[in-house]
Amino acid sequence: MYEDYSRQALPSRKYRELLGSAICVFNSNNAFIIENILAYDEPGEYNWHQLIDKTSGELLKPVKDTITKESNTTIAKKFSEIIEIRNRILHSFQVTAPSGSRFSDDVDNQILATKYKNGRQDYITQEFLYDFIKKNGELNEEIYKL
């Protein structure tokens, strides 16, 4: 699919909408994690400016030092898993899926794919994105329980 604003082939609008939603829910949880690190930072070791500059992976230690001490390891484990999936999305590459395959709903079969460190490659399908959004919802529910 082509748009007036880009000469490059793009996946379908629905796919791009899901991709944008996936990024937004992750960003929301990332900010919520930072908010809770600050809320449970008894020694006052962290500040917002410092935390917002960290990559999500770099937030895992502050999560352990604060949120995990306040609750348990559930949030840290879910956040770590979600970071890994988010990395697969952000470090993906665009491909043309095989014609007639179930991987893409795009007329030109445009889709993102990812390669894991072990060499395995996968398409980032709509189901992959829906699952990521669902996992972010589950993390969000755990954070709200604090």
C-alpha cells in the first residue's frame, strides 16, 4: 500500500494502526513503571529525569530495587518479557510475505519480520501485535494492584 506522504510500500492501514497501538501501550506502561519506581523509592535514589533517559531494559534494576521490594517479582518478570517483545518489534525489518499467505492482510503483502538472537526469524503478524497489546494490559493490571 502506498500513501501520499511516502513513496515506500507500507503495510495495510489496519496493521499500521495495530503497530502504533502496540507502541503506545508499551510507552504508557513504561511511564507507569517510572511513576511507581519513584513512588516506592524510599531512599530517594532515583529522579524522573534520570529514569526517563534510561532504556526500558535499564529500568529493570530500579524496578527490582523499588517495585519488587514492595510487591513481588511478577511486575519485573512481565515487564522484562514485554521489553523483549517490544525489541523484536522495534528492531524489525520490512519484508514482502509470500503471496496468498496468511501472514499479511496487505494487497502487496507488506509486513514486518524479526530475527531472534538464536537465528530464528518470524513475521510480526497482527496476532503477534494483539498478543503484545494483551500482555501490556496484563502488566498494567498488575501495576494498578500496587
